[in-house]
Amino acid sequence: MIPTLVRGFVCNNNGGIDSLNLISMKHRAWSGYLCYDNNLDYSTSKEIPNLSPHIIACLDKSSINDDNVLIHGEIYGDYIPIINNVINCTDIHKLTSHIQELYKLDGSYCMIIMGKLGPIFLRDPLGCKPLYLGKKNNSFSISTQKSILINSNFQVEDFIPGTALILDSGKIINVRNLSTTNYSQYDADTLLNLLKNSISSRIGNKNTIGVSFSGGIDSSILISIANEFTEIKAFNVRMKDSYDFDNAKKLANLLGIDLIEIEPKKDHIPDDIPNITSIAEIMRPIDVSIALGFYYVAKTAQEHGVSTLFVGQLADELFGGYARYIRTMSEESPQFVTDMMNTDVHQAYTKNFERDEKITSPFVDLFVPYASIPLVDFALSCPIKYKIDFNNEIRKVILRSVAKKLNLPDEIIYQTKKAIHFSSGIDKVVKRTLKNN
């Protein structure tokens, strides 16, 4: 059994979605659409069907394999036997056990399994791929794009990561459980091995990957490790006269990598913002600033023949990268800050993953190696003293130790890096544009 790879999907349960609203997922359909009727018989189409099917999936560049399993994203490890058990299961308790087993594997995905109990929708425990649940008049529908549901007058909520929904019965199975592993040692060697496993799994047999490079420690570690497994093209976006304008190039030279530099024109940004807010389904200025950066990087990556983009998201939440953690410690206990960081990890899907995947989806497939289940388990159970040195106000302590083992330059290891939307100068332009409008 080889699953069919898709780039998003919609379940039009009980016909509640107007087919005209499906246009907002058109950018995901690189090779057309896979459409299922109410009997789960399928057909393909190059264009959005006039009559909305029961389930419609946006096809990847790959061919159709097993039509019983549609995956948006990737799962790593021996998952095929588990999925076969899910397909053939008719008992809810056994099904829950199989899904628990599946969610222990590493991966970034949402998926549909056509089982004996009917279509089953699943989302990985971290929520790396967007998925939404719409409710209306005692019925519900499911979509990768929130706007499809909103424009069809559904009440919309997140499809909670680590849960599963049996479509025919409406039964929700909740098995999300992060951080179940206790490690005997919390050291740089253990973390480095976890990072290598995550990055190599996500690279797989890809001949070339793109990396969004800010010059910070997170993306530098990604590049250093990924360089062992495949060819890399590094991309940096920044405005002229910003902090990153010279700094990113200097640090790329220290790493010995060629850097593809992207300088958005200030007068183009106001024209791009409406498209950004529509695709990423966002409104907050900070989200627009971050999304703009990823939009330009992903678009440029596609122009350079790259179809996969690796980013350093989640490292700050896992290893104490935000300055607010140190500020909070001046008034609260270490346990309070630990709980604060853990909450940030659990909520990263709403604050980061959904926005970033959607804004890059017209151009590339997005990969977040720090959002690896084993790596997250390690980080969530790792004592805060290995992450933050509060006395000396040093963040990402254990990650800096990993960087030393990789022989990264001191200029990268010890620099204090601002978030990319600030250091790139994009934030200032966005705020000015939104204020004027």
C-alpha cells in the first residue's frame, strides 16, 4: 500500500459547501483534483468541479496510488501496517489504540483514511499542516483552507492536533499526548542525534532542498546538518539598510554557503499584502510581516527550481529563544516559565504552523525539522536550566552547545538575533503600509 500524496483537501459533508468557494484552494492543486462521491468512488479533474464532490483533494505532482489513503505531508517510520489496521478496524476501542500507535511516529501531516467505519480524518499531534472543522445546522465539514468554510457560513474551529474524526458517526477520538519520554541525559549529543534523525528523515531522497536562512543559530544548524545529506540552496529576504542586509551575507560566507538574496521593493509590498492576507488567512500586522518574508522566500525558491523549503520554526519555543522568557523569570518561578514555554509549543500550530504552511503552499512544500515528535518529547521534558541561563541571560543554551559540536562560527553561536521580520526590515514597511491604509 502506497498512500496518495495530496496538498490539502475539503470534505463537503451533507453538501454544505458552495463549489464557488473552492477557488481559495486552487493554488494547492499542482496536478489537478481527486474527487470522491458519496459512495467514495473517485475521479480526477484538472479544474474545480462545478458540483462540489463529497471529498475533493488537491493533487501533488505525484500519481494516484492507493485511493484509500490520502496524506498531506509525510509520516516517518513503519506506518503502513498501522494504517492497514486503521482501514480494517470496526471497533472504536481498537481503532483508538491504532491511532495512538500512529501518533507516536514522527511526521507532519493531515490525512484521510477510507476505513470500514467510513472516512477517518487525522492530524499529527503538533498540527504542522492546517486543518479546520466547520459546523452548521447539526452538520460539519472539514477543510485545509479556513475561508472555504467561513464563506459557506460555517462556524469554524481548529481541527485539534492529535485527534481523529470518524466522518459517518461524527465520533472524535482524542489521543494527543506530547512529552511521554524521559531521557537519562539531556546533553548536546542526544539533541544533535535527534536533529540529525529529523532532518535526514525529512530530506529522504530529495536531491535539493531550500533553507530559509536568517543568519541565526536555528537555520545555521539546519544548514550544517542538511549539508551532510543533500544539496542546499539558502535564501535570505531583507530590505535594504536593514540589519540583515549585510549580516546574513557575512554569516553565510562564514558557513561557506552561497546565499540567494531577496530584496523586496518597498513600493511592491502594499500591492502584495492583500494577496498575503488572503492566502494565509491572517490579519494581524505581525503575522503579515512574517508571512511576507516566507512568501518572498518560497516564491524565489520555486523560481530557482526548489520545491521543498526547510525553516527553523519552533526552536524558540522548544529551547527558550524568546526574550520574554527571561523577562518573565524576573517576576515568576522557573516552573511558571517552563509551563509558559510548553504552552507555546502546544499552541504553535495556531500561531505559526498554519500561517507559514498556507503562505508557502502556492510555491513549495514546507518542512519544519524542529517540529519532530521525538525532538519535541526531548525538549518538553528537558529541565529549563539546560535551555536558559537566567543569571547571564543566555537563551538556547543546549542549542548553542549543539552548534559548537557542529563547529559553527562563534559569530553565529554567540550573537543575539532578533526575529526575522524585525531584522529584515519588513516589519517597518508593513506597519507603515497598514497605518496609511
